[in-house]
Amino acid sequence: MRLGQRRLVGLGRLAVIGANVVLLVYGISLLDSAGSEVRYVDYGGSAPQWGAGSGCLSDVNGQRITNLYAYDTEGRLLDPVLLYDQNGQPIDNLCPQFDERGRRLSTEYRQDVNSAPVINAFPRRQSVIGELREPTMPGAPPPVSVPVRPPAVVVPRLGPTTSAPTTAAPPGG
């Protein structure tokens, strides 16, 4: 590029070419990192920790699991179900604060007969806080919470269960 309308010669020309190369490399590095990571910040100003290491159950892509849904073999939602891990401990390590898009969730827990929350009863009732049902007009009421609907699933047809004992190899082995 020319600096103004003057022709540069010698050292001046090399300096301008060098500056252009540096700017080009810097611009490419900015473009490369622009879409690599998205973090959502809650209203309190701290970023939620996503995926592994956060103490929350996450899927293979590192997205937090906010709720669990159980279906029968006919594809009907089972509501409620109580879920336990392999040690008989209630499943309680979900992350119901934010959905996969980083929107704040309101979660209602079922209660036992003594009004204590039952943390492993699923699905949990959830709503996206502040989602609009329709466009806002001037003077309209504030945004409302919109219930999160269960996902549509494709249930596989199961074959007959055999009573013969089988030994499965451990994963990776």
C-alpha cells in the first residue's frame, strides 16, 4: 500500500510492507479465535462453568445436562421416575441453572410427604426465565417464564430379553 500518494523507496517501503504483513497476521489470528469459545455470564457477573470439572453431569460435547426424561417402550413420557446411580445414590449432579443456550432456568423439585425436595425425581418442571411468548409492544407487561417442553424422541423397538447370563467386556477392553 502507499502511504498517502508518495512513493516509498528502500527502507520506508520495507517498513510499510512489514507493517502490512504484521496487521494481516494479527487480523487472521483474531478471526481464528472469534468463534472458538462462547461463555455466558449470569446476572451476578460470574460465568457458569461448563462441562467436565464443574461437578455437573454433561454430555459427550461438554454441554450441561439440565434435566432427564424417561420414556416407556411405546414412547410415552414417564412422569415421575426416581433415578439412582450404580451405587444406589440418588442422581443429583445435574446443572439446572442454565440451558444449552445459556438462558437462566427456573427449576421446581418434587417434594416428599414431609415437603422435602426429592432431588432424583424426574423430569423436573423447568421454565426459561424472561423468555417472550410474543414480540413486546411499548407499555406491554414484562417478559414471562416459558415452560421447557420434553424433547421429541425416537424410541427404538426392543427385541425380546433373554435370560441367559452374559458377560460384557469393560468399556475400552
